[in-house]
Amino acid sequence: MGLYNKSFCKLNIDLNEIKRINENMVTNAFIYRYKDIIIKKYWYCTEYAISDDVFDKLCTIDNHYFIKLYELFTIISDDEYEKMYTRYQKGKSFFNKDGYIAKYYQPDSINPVMEQSSYLIKSIEGLKELVDILSNSRIMMTDTKVGNTIIKNNGIIIIDPDYYRLSSQDISIIKNNNYHELLQLLKTIFMHYAKLEKEIISKLFAELDNNDSLEAICHIEKELRKVKRPLDLFNKQII
Ligand SMILES: Nc1ncnc2c1ncn2[C@@H]1O[C@H](COP(=O)(O)OP(=O)(O)O)[C@@H](O)[C@H]1O
Ligand SMILES: [Mg+2]
């Protein structure tokens, strides 16, 4: 039994050494850690799996604020392998996508709304650049929320692009969608990390969330520059 990439090369992973890291989560996949990579193996039904064309595009993205994706894989037994490889050589193989491997990010235990504001400002700046890169590649982001990030000392990293899709719409429309996703991410970060009434946060974000999400994000950034910690935005009620 082994993990094979799309060219039917066996990945150098010792299955005895993998360790599941998302045991107590509601999830649509098993996530295992192996050395400095994660192995995301979907449940048997791959309806919710990342699409191949999106994966290929995302693989080329090397950005500090976005999960580094490596390869899609299929799991096959040693017996099956000969048959599958012969078919592959004849151009007749069907690649049954079981999951992907990507870089592992060790989370740091910091609270982004209690840190110095410069932490969140720097992440927002980086994430805005990421949005531009993804949008220019025609990628529509979706499901962007705090649960799909890893909070590191040196920034907020977006993971789990399973539902991203390619779009043929105008880049400006894609950008709008993606900035809206980024705004939602900021909202969920406050929801998760600020010990405040959820309604207060929802209300303030609803007020900010007009048609122009980029403008709203820039406004948050401007206000963040005036306070010591992001949480102070709410204490002072300036946004
Ligand atoms: N690259 C990674 N590095 C570290 N932890 C990860 C990584 N990818 C996923 N995880 C952990 O596994 C959880 C579930 O991963 P995710 O890709 O969001 O799966 P699902 O599709 O089930 O939501 C994450 O919330 C995170 O805790
Ligand atoms: Mg997720």
C-alpha cells in the first residue's frame, strides 16, 4: 500500500510514521502529519475534494500567507500498482484522487486581537497581496474563515482551499469576491479571539460591509494604526 502522485511515482512516505492531527474535529477529511508535511485524505466520497485544475494553479503559488500545496495523491495497494501503471503508460489510467500533501505549519499560541496592532496590519497587507495574486489567476476564494487558517508568530496563513474554483468572470468581479472573503476572515478572527458579544462584532462588520470590501479592509487598517491592540477598536468604538 502506498501513496502515488499523478505520474504514478510512489511518494516517499512511511505510513507507519504518520500521525492524525484532526481527531476531535468535524471535518471532511483525515489530516495526518508526517515530518514537515500534512497528508489530507478525503473521506471515500470525494465530492468535496479540490478540483484538479484549481490544485494545479494553486501549486504554483509560493506565498508566505498561503498553504504551500505539493501534490495530489491516490492510494493503491502493491498488487494494484502493476495494473494501474500499465494502464497509465498506455494513457488509459484513471487517477482516483484520494487527497493531497502540503506543507505543515505548526500553530503558535498567540491571540491576533491582543497582539500589537502591527501584527494584524502586516498580515492584512500580506493577505491583500495574496488576494491579488489569486484573483489574477482567476481563482475564486471561498470558505475563508479563522478555522481555515494557521495563526503563526509571523503571520496568518490561509489553508483549506478545497472549495476554491476557477472563474471566467472579469478579474474585478473575482477580486471583489476575494476581498469580501478576506473581510469575512477578519470578522471571524474577531469573533473567535475577542471575548466580546458576537452581536457587537457582527453589527460593526455589517456596517462596514458595503459593496466595496477593499475599502472596508483599508478602513480597518487605518483604524488599527490608531490603536495599540486590535481589540481596542471595539473598546473605543471607532469602527
Ligand atoms: N497545513 C497544515 N498545517 C497544520 N495544520 C493543518 C494543516 N492543514 C490542516 N491542518 C489542521 O487540520 C484542520 C482541518 O484541516 P482542513 O484542511 O481545514 O480540513 P477540512 O476540509 O476538514 O476543513 C485545520 O483546522 C488544522 O487544524
Ligand atoms: Mg477547513
